[in-house]
Amino acid sequence: MKVIMSKTPRANLPTCRKTKVKKKLEIGDNIMAGKSIDIGTGNLISAQQSKDEKISYKIERNAFIYIGSWDQVKNKLRRTNIPYVNLDDKVYIVGTSAYDYANIFGDVELRRPMALGMLNPKEKYALPIMRELIKSLLGAPAKEKETCVYVIPSDPVDTDEHTVYHEDVVKSIIESLGYTARPIRESVALAYTGLVDENLTGCAISFGSGMANVSIMFQGLEALNFSVTKSGDYIDQHAATETDKPVPQMTAIKESPDFSLKANINNIPREHIALISYYRFVIKNILIQTAHLFNSSKGMPSFKEPIKIVCGGGTSLADGFIELFKEEFEKLEFPIKIKAFELVDDPLYAIARGALSEALLQEE
């Protein structure tokens, strides 16, 4: 992306250098109308498709760090391509650069515009930073009122919070950019990717950073959807506490190719042991919640045949995830017969891909 240098801002007006984004695939010519954006606590991912059916993704970390006042850092910033936002003469590095910086310098506080799957009420600048990150990923509409399907979580069952405010704010940001915004639940978007060959019948579980989201579907109809607030961030934070390490460092260990959930705990560092322990807890918790709600909710389908459970989301990327999931499942009494456990293709991008399929249908 082109880098734009910020000029000295007027008071109280946010300015920014546009964030650089990583493209996963090169997009072909003749872009099809319709975009999607996965608004995750850990990552923001947008998707669009060309007429030759190639999908391109853009991704940014949903994070920022404070680096100083405008007068203190403006000359340094002019020498670099680091993306930043200037708010009330306070400068924040945003996106992936913020995550990288915090991971290198352990004493830097990595801050998040979102927490537990929704806008972070403790962050004063959550909205303007989110707006700049979303703007950098979506760009301008390809046509007037182009459809943008955005991903929202289901209401959590382990807190009293609701998603309605988060949904309304994200919708207003996207529509302010010239799009027609349409929401889709995270687990439903995953089902549109992972349960297509099952006639959209089965269970989809998305393990994100702030939340794990679940949908049980029968022929495309949602029988049950909910979320819990114990997922990737919960693993990182509690493993960091157990090992006295900064949270960004634990996140980096969890995401490294050397980390495996299949490792023998007698031969690995304590940081890995702590991460594996909390992975087990998170998986067990979501399975227990799913079984309980299925048993206690009215109108649940009676599946004549065993169904498939598909998993996705960034937290499911760890080596050995689906094996650990199956291992924890087999310890429980589950109310539904399961025929297979499957990690969707490209789990980090699967939710954005499922949302994009809905956007393309909206544009037909």
C-alpha cells in the first residue's frame, strides 16, 4: 500500500499514516462486487474475490501501542514507514507493527481496541483506531453502496455482556466508508466454509482470540449459537501468569512453528507446558458448554445421522490442535453422535472466506 505521511494535526482530529497490510493471495483482474471483514480481537481480515475466482485477503493485528507525543516522535516517524495514528497529539503505532514492537521490547504495553470479542470499554481511543484499521483493509467501495459483510460474535453465555453495541458501532464505521454493511455471526461464517459438503448440517466452532463461537446447524438453519470468553487470549494471559512472561511473548511462542500440542511435556520448556495446559482447559470448557446448552435448550434438532464438528480461527492453528480436541471430546459424554472432527482449510482466513460467500450472494 502507498504510505502517506501525516501532517501536523489540528487539535482533537485523528490523523494517521495508512497501515501496511499483508496480502495472502494476489488478486486477479475484474474484482467482483462484495467484500467481507472478520473483526477479530486479535486480527482484522478482509476478503474479496475476482471474476477468475481468486480470493485475496488483507490482515492486520488489532493492536496499538503508545510511543509519545507528536512533538517528541514526529521527526523519527518521518524517517520510517511505521503505521501510526495521532490522536490529541498522542501518537500510537497500530496494527502488526505494534505487535512486533511489543514482542521485541518486553516492557511495552500492547493495547487492544477490542477485548473478549467486542470493543474494549477501557480504551478511550478504541473507536478511532478501529476505524483507521478497518479503512486500511477495506479501502474504497468498488461501486456505490457495495455490500460488505462483517463478522460479529454471538452473545457470550459466561458473562452478562451483549454484542448489540459492538455490532452497531462496527456497522456505522463500515457504512461511513460508503458500504452497505451486513452482519454475520462468526460461527455461521465458519459453517459456510466447513460444512458445505454436509448440506450445512453439523457443528462449527471458531476459536478466536477473544472468544470461542459455536453454531449447531441443520440444513443451514441455526439451532444453537453462542460464545464463551475463554479462548486464545485466555490461554496467553494465564500461561504468561504461570511463567512470569509478558503476554506478547507467550503469544509469539504459541504462534511459532516450534510449538506443538502433541509434544511430550517431559521434554519441553515450561512455557510450552503452560500453553498446552490452558489449551486443554479452553477446549474442554467449550465442549462442556455446548453439551449443556444442547441438552437444556428447546427446539434442538434430533440428528438421524452422526454429524461433523469443524473447527477454525487463529487459536486452532497450533500443531496438533484437532488431535487434542478429539482427545478431550472422548473424555466427555456428548449428547450428539459425532462422525468426524475436522480443521477447516486455512483456519485463520476461513471466517472471512465464509462471510465473503454471503457478500457475493447479496450482490447477485
